[in-house]
Amino acid sequence: MTRKYSEAISGAVWEFGRNHKTMGGIEEAEAQLSEIELLASMFPSQDEFLVTDQLALAELREYVEGRSHSPPSSRPEFVIHQKVDTADIKGVKVSVSCRYMVEYPNVLPDISVRCAELSRAQQAQLHVDMNSYLRENCEGDVCVLSAVNWVKDNAHLYITKNPAANAQKKLPALTQPVKVFTRLWIYSHHIYNKVKRKNILEWSNDLSLSGFCMPGKPGIVCVEGYQDSCEEFWARVKVLTWKRIMIRHREDIPLEGQSSEEQNLTSLRRFSGFEETMFDPHGNRGNHMDLGLLYQFLNDRGCGDVFQLYFGIEGKAAIQQRTMRCVPHLRSAWTPTSVVAMIDAGGFMFLLCGRPAMLSAKAMLSSQ
């Protein structure tokens, strides 16, 4: 009986996440298409604005216009090229690359800035400051144009004519640029293939990255370490054949301060090494994990907030350490948009949906 309820609940949580994205996805898709059309009108030349994934744009347009009832399998990626002036150099070329998340604009897009005049440390600091600005001013709204304008107004603060000479002149004690600690949270539609799983383990070890990989459906990978190592890992992983894979969330922290870089790196790690972790796999193919155990695993390492980014459910506020004997209203009360509680019952997740189940849960808890 316990296994039956566990499989039912894990499947229900996954179905909720899938349906929730589908039901709310049209609004996000409309906002994304409108922003792309606005940017195309503001930057009419391909030398200024270039969509690098035309197929994804076509799928997005068909979905928004009602010619396709299935959400796009991917989201558009594009690049905006512009020139900025600094005190030393005129017309410095700066490229702003953007990749939409499925939930954008409810979450920030993946935006990166490239410029030949930027050192790696300068580029990393620019990204940190830009993302901080976007989180404070634009979260929940379309923000690519705001990012482009911010880069145009502020890029000169990070660009120097001769970074090496400037560093030597102003900071003679620093012989190397400040490195950056990065943590990538990667989402995949599924991770089954044994070769891919072996590659993930080997590459993380080769690059001295810590974190974990949860195979199954969905698949989750977290890697943390030096920024260049994380980016190399992502470059290797994303070129493999996937139904769908993306960076769901990214954290970048400059390794500055009195301690050594290695000490800072160690203190920032949430995982002691890299491992493949499975959480009571079940289902017909054994490819679904117990999401309650996953949340506990993340929460124990100070990463519980990431659970909501993956599944749209705030596990930290919802899980209650109580034991339930039964969930009589689970099937009749289930609606994808009315999740009200998740209760950890002896290591298994029980999802109570709708008012009838909520009242029943309160009655059972009060009677114990």
C-alpha cells in the first residue's frame, strides 16, 4: 500500500509540473514572441540582431498563433551586437547573447556578454552586476532590452585599454585575475543512457567539480567549482543528444577576500564530491524518483529553494514532519492548479490537492 501511494504521488507531482507549464506556457510564449518582434524592429540589421535558432522561433510563433497546440520543444536564442565608447577606445564591439527559459519572463533568461576588451575577471564581474540589476528591477517582466541598455550604459566601467598594464599599475600585488565560483543547476527531460551517465561522472571528476546527478525522468545535474571548469562541463554535456536540456539556474560568486581562492572555493561548496544519487526509484521502468527524498537531500545541503525552480512547488514550506495513515481524497480532489500541501509520510511524499483533501488532512492530524 505504501509503494502504491508513493508511486501515485510522485506521478501526480510530475504531472502537475508538466500541466502547469502547459497551461501557463501560452502567456509566457506570447511575451517572448512580442519581445523578439520588438527587438527585431529596434535592431533591423542582422549585424545588430541575429536569431541563432530559427526553428525554435518558428515553433514559438506557431504555438502563439494557435497553429500548434503543443508547446515548443525549445526556446529561441539570439544575439544583439552593439558598440560602446570608453575613455580610451571608441566603438568597442560588445555582444549580448540571450537564451529564454521556458518560464521567462517569470524567471530571468540566460544572458551572457562577450567583448574582446574584457578580461575574464572583468567579464565575470559584469555578469554578476548585470544579473543583480535585473533581479532587483526586472524580475517578472521582459528584461532583455533593459539588459542591453544596462550593458551599453555600464560596459565602459569594466573595459580598460590595457587590462594587464592597468592591473599592474593599480594593483601590483595581484598577478592573476580574480577567479569566479560557479554553480550550475541543469535540467534534462530525462537521463537514462549509461554512457551519458558515465560521461557526467568522469567529466566532473576530471574538472574537479562537486555536485550530483539524479538520473531518471526528469534528470537533474548540479555542478559547482571554478567558472571555467563549469563552463567546460556544460560545453561537453550540451552537445550530446538530448530530448531537452537546459541550465535552469546559475550562481556566480567572485572569489575575493583575505582567504586564498582554494579556501573560498571550499567554503562555497555545498557538496563534498560528485556522485550519482537515486531517490527510491519506482514506476514501470524504475525511472521516477521520490521527490520528497530529493527535497530533503537538497535542503540538508542548503539548496532547498532550488526545488521550486525545478518543480514549481515550494517544498520547504509545504513538507510537514507528520505521519499519515491514509489519503482518502487524493484521487477525487486532484486538480493540477490547486496544490495545497506536501506531507512527508515515513519517507514518502503525499500530495494533498483541493479543499476536501486539505480538510481531511487537518482532521486526521488533529485526531492523532
